Amino acid sequence: MNDALEGVRNHYRATGLTERLKAALTAFGPEDQRLDPRQLAALDQFHTIGLAATDELTKLVGITADMSVLDVGSGVGGPARFVAATRGCKVTGVDLSEPFVEAARYLTERTGQVGQVSFQVASALELPFGDGAFDAVLMQHVAMNIEDRARLYREIRRVLKEGGRFAIFDVVSNGVEPHYPVPWARTAATSFLLTAAATREAIEPAGFRTLVWRDDTETAKAWVARLRASGPPPSPNLGVVMGPDFAELAANLGRNLLEGRLGILTAVFEAAPASA
């Protein structure tokens, strides 16, 4: 494992995460009480615009109950559980962080979705699945931690069926260095942002045709403004996952968006035939 990849793993190491989640979830009732995936949205939707962004992405892809879906960089599993609950499909999540995967499995037990949603520790650059294993791949706020974008997108194309959909909800660079720390990186050493244009230039040659291309920066700015106006977030929230400095990380993300240093991109691609 190279230094950058190890740095990303360390950023998301989250020691004692499952125990912290168990303690935090007492707010919802006893340990044996089944939870609805939506109850967990404040602590398991680790991206701007939260649950609404995940819902919109699944609508754009057109996910149905008969699809097999892969969530790359699945974190503690919020999007995977929500997609499975609302679309009726089976979802597999992969993440580089062992504590995140352990926590995702625990939360999935609490929502009663173990037979429908599963998680594995794996790198997005070496997905442990056969060719054409999935109908759809989702990736939200993950690519900015990955330096080798060409390899990433080739690997995603490999595990997609021909005609399958690949959907991204990404933080992109506007050509100006962001203020650090941010939720995905405490320094520039583990941040590999691309502009929206460079993102498209990296994805399409891997075997994809663009179906949806949308700048959601203004929507994200409005979301940041609403959060600021509403005061401290309800508990439990992402601070349980990322630790006591999460408020600073989130504040810097908002500042970077409002200052025009970063943008938000939503896009959906179709896996082209191998000969295309």
C-alpha cells in the first residue's frame, strides 16, 4: 500500500467507532429495537446535502428491485441501507476502512437488513468482484481521496454490466486550493481533487457514455446556508463517526463551497460495450 493510500486509511481509522455508535443510539431506544434507515441519516450520510442527495442519485440512475448495486466507498453504510430500503434491491458496499465496515455491519443489523445489504473491506482500485457483476455503481464524495483516477474508473467499468449505470456525487476543484482540514482530508497530502472537466475526461475513456451532467454547487451552498441558520445539528450526528473535530471539518467544507473554491458535481454514465 502506498503512502497516500495509507494516509487515507488513517484519516478514516475511527478507533472504537462501533462502541461509540452503540452508546449514541441509545437515544433511539434499547439495543434490540429495530431502527429505520432514515433515523440514522444524520450520522450515516457522509456527504453534502445528506439523504436528499442519495435519494436523487438513485432516481437519476433508475434503480429497481431487480438490480444488483455496488456502493464504492460506502462508509458506515447509510446510502446502501437507504437504497435497499427504498428500492427493494440488494446492495453491496466496499470501503477501505475496517472500522467503517464493522460499523456498517452493526448498523445494518440494527435496521434488520442483513440479508439485503452487505459490506466488505476493499480498495476501490481492486474491487473483489467478477467482471460485469453489477447493474449499477454509486460513488458519493469518494473520488477526491483517490489519486489514480484512470485506474479507479476502469475498475468500476470492469465490474459493471454492459449498459449498467455509474453515478457520482462528487466534490470538484474550481482551480483554487481549499482551506484544510476538510471531511475527507486534514491536509492536501490525501486530497486529490479534480475539476469537473478533468473528472469527465478521466471517466469517459474508461468505457462510459455520459447520460446526466449537472452542477449542483448552488444547491449545496443553499444546504450549507440552511445548516448554519439552524444551529448545532441534532444528536447523534457525524461527529460520532469522525470525532470531536468534525464541526471544524464541516465548517471548512461549507466555507470552501461558499467562497467558490469547491463545487459539487452530479453525473450518471452508461457502461458502453467493450468494443466501443
